[in-house]
Amino acid sequence: MANSQKGLQQLMDNLNNITIEFGGMKINVKKTKVMCISRKGNNKLKIYVDRQQVEQLSQFRYLGSLSEDGKRFRAELR
């Protein structure tokens, strides 16, 4: 989590460098997603890993709860 696009990009760069340096692994950009949760209107992010842009989601489901950009988690029963 980060407070800005620049901060998130720095976190991603650091994570990518550490995984390569210490684990010899690579971040799978196809499986990596980013989402902006903000009360402000501007929620478009451009985050890159190895010069490939990470896909941005507007919502995702985690343990039965749906999160949407700009909104809080809401529980959904099935």
C-alpha cells in the first residue's frame, strides 16, 4: 500500500529487485494487479514491472467481500 503512484512504483521496483537478487525469481506481470482506493476522482495508475504495465482493476473479491475503487469493502453472502 502506498499514498501515491510514485510511492507504489517505488515499492514495486524494490520488490522486483529483491525477488531477483535474493530469490532468483521474477514477478509475473500477468498475475499482478493494482487498484486505487481513493476519495478523490483521479484513480488512474500506471505502474510498471520490467517496463510492462500492471493491469489496474476497479474491483476485486477477497474472502467473499467485494472491494471497489473509492468504496469500502462490503460483505456479500452466498
